[in-house]
Amino acid sequence: MKTFGGKVLFLDRADINTDEIIPAKYLTEITKEAMKPHLLEDLKLEGFDRRRDIAGKRVVVTRENFGCGSSREHAPWAFEVNDITAIIAPSFARIFRQNMYNCGMLALELPAEAVEDLFARYASQETILDIDPFGGKLKVRSGDSSEEIEFKVHGFDAALIAAGGWVEYADSKY
């Protein structure tokens, strides 16, 4: 099972697509490691510099419809190889969301108001999230501030997280 939580990368835009997450020209790479330097290479977002902003981050907080576009499992892989194992948004593209869980990673959906509050209160400062996927608690820490947010990971998604992903789940069951 992967560990979840750490420093947060705030990406303040809706509809970030899989081509922006990992450009199609890298889909022929034969290892996940080869994708590592290209995460978010084509993302155009004011103030964002991937060379500066990704290093050391373990969680992404973003806006709705994250992972839309082409259905490629390379997009979660690009996050995984960069040690980012949790993405929080109001909504995800269906296939991207399932690919995250298939990789044993969290695609955590919170209400839009909760995500808006995270941006308003924490995006301008170093923020750390501690995530307990089975206890349903997200602890936000920044400076002297902290708060807890409750969430749920349901059914099969929780089983995939516990196993470490689809392959590990299948190995244990079949």
C-alpha cells in the first residue's frame, strides 16, 4: 500500500486534461521513470513553473473535471513516478479517476466549496495534508493553522487502495 499525504501543489484551474498531465509524445516510453521529467510539461497556468513547483510535492489540489481528455493510464503513472499519490478535486474524468485507483492512488472528491476553501485559505503558503484513506480524515496543516476534513473512499476503490492497486488486488484474489 502506498502512503498518502505531504506537501501540496495547488493547481488553480478546471479541466486539466491528460495531454497537459503527460504529453502524447511520451506515451511510447517503456518505463514510468522515463515520464518523470515530463509531468505537467504542457500545462499553461499563470505562475506555475513545473521545474520549481513539483519537486517535493506529494498531493495535488485542483479544480473540477481533472484528468479529462484521452483515456491513458500514463497520466496517473506520471504522478506516481513523481511521488504524488493523491489528487483532490471536486470531480474527475471517469477513466482518469478509475486509473488512479487501479494504481493504488487516491482520486479524492471533495465538495466544490471545500476545495474553494482550501484554495482561499492555503494556496499562497506551504501546506501539508495528512491523509488517512481508511479513517476518512484529511488533516490540513499550514503555519499555525490546522483543520480536519472528513471524506469517504467507498467499496472497491478502498479495496484497491488497501491492496496497492488493481494488479496487487487481482494477485491476492485470483
